[in-house]
Amino acid sequence: MRPRSSQLLLLAAFFVPGFALAETHELTLEQDVRPILKEHCFHCHGEGDKLKGGVDLRLRRFMEIPTKDGDHVMVPGKPEESEMVKLVKEGEMPEKGKKLTAAEIATLEQWIAQGAKTARPGVETARKERRSVAVNKGGVPATPLRWEFPIDSDRQTSASSG
Ligand code: HEC
């Protein structure tokens, strides 16, 4: 059993295009890319009062919205057609502030080349999760509740905090 699965991994690393030998895992937005965008892009493209150029980079589906000029911010599988890669490589973005390192640019490109995966497909986490309100419906909750301290229930995901 064991030898076989490691052989498979080796084969995958060898044959899947875009697989660099050093980076054999699949990159995800949450784990690999969002920290880079958060550091370099979010203050103009997501977290400020205004979205610069109308571009929001917080969620994958926002990145797929074309710009007003019809450019594609991000095309899954095609870093060379993705405006966000082009602009970063040309040094035009971030417009101000610290430029990305070569390694950060490579991560961005590789993530898009791999199809721009998110950690939990279909469920994106940048918005505050709504807590289900089982109490306050004027009755006994149907399922036993685990009571939490207020500080616990105010907790946010790190992606949604400022
Ligand atoms: C200091 C603010 C600022 C930062 C930081 C910033 N941008 Fe921008 N970005 C802008 C502005 C302003 C525009 C609109 C430019 C225009 O329309 O000419 C823009 C436009 C864009 C566009 C759309 C270009 C088009 O074709 O209309 C993309 C894509 C983009 N930025 C990506 C990024 C990425 C990726 C980062 C982080 C690596 C980033 N930006 C960081 C200010 C910023």
C-alpha cells in the first residue's frame, strides 16, 4: 500500500504541467495567496472605503469579474491572461507600497495555473459567517445548545477581520 501511493505522488509531480519540483502541493487562495494579497493589495482592492479601479481581490468570484475596460483580472488556469499577474510583473501593481517578491509572484502565477483553487470549493470565507440563531424563537431549542461566553461568540474568522 504505502510504496504505491508514494509512487503515484511522484508520478503526479512528474507529469502534471506547471508542477515545480519544489512545490508539489496544490496552492489555495486561503493558505497561499490571500496572505500576499492582504499585505500588498487589499487596502486598495477590498478593505478600503473605495475599490480602486472597481477591482475587488478578496474573493475568487470577485476576481473573475472583468474590469470596466473588459480586462480579465484573473483567468483560472491562465496566468498569462490574468491582468493581476501582468500588472504585478510589470511592477504597476501595487500602485504604491511594497512590491511583491519574485517568490510571491511565482506563488500567484502557480495558483492561477493550477486553476485558482479555494480551500473549500464553493464556500468562500471572506464574509462574516452568520451564526445560526437557534434561541430567541421563544421556546426550547430543538437541539441541545453549547453555551458560549460572549467573547467566544464575537469571534471572527481571520479573513473577515480588518
Ligand atoms: C495604493 C493603491 C493600490 C494598491 C496597493 C494596489 N492597487 Fe491595483 N489599482 C489601483 C488603482 C488606482 C487602479 C485603477 C487604475 C486605473 O484604472 O488606471 C488599480 C487597478 C488594478 C487592476 C485593474 C487594471 C485594469 O485593467 O483596469 C488590477 C487587476 C489591479 N489593480 C491589481 C492589483 C494587485 C494584484 C495588487 C496587489 C499586488 C494591487 N492592484 C494593489 C490601486 C492599487
